[in-house]
Amino acid sequence: MKGYDLGVYNLKSFKFRANGEVTEVSSPAWEFLVGYQMHFSGTTTPLVIGGDVHATGTITLMPP
């Protein structure tokens, strides 16, 4: 699944919230998701320069 999103990220609490849209999928079985709106939020591990960042959270998909 590919798409775009716009949101905010808090550097003190490592929380994020964003909204976007699905623009592309990699399987014909998932083509119905193109155009769906997305809302996602969660938290990440602390940011470390040159390190990995891991996130946990939820994604909600809403039909167009």
C-alpha cells in the first residue's frame, strides 16, 4: 500500500497523528482500497541519529 499523509510528530512524547489517502496497492486483490482515506496515530521509539525508529499504533481506513 502506498499513499500520502500529513500530520504532526511530538519530539517530547514521541507521539504522531496523521491523515492521508491510499494511492496505490501492490496486489489486484487490494485495488478496492485505492482512494480510501487513512487516519493513523501512535508512538515511536526515541529518535537516534543513524539508528532505527520503530512505531506502534493504529490505522483506520475509511471508504471514499
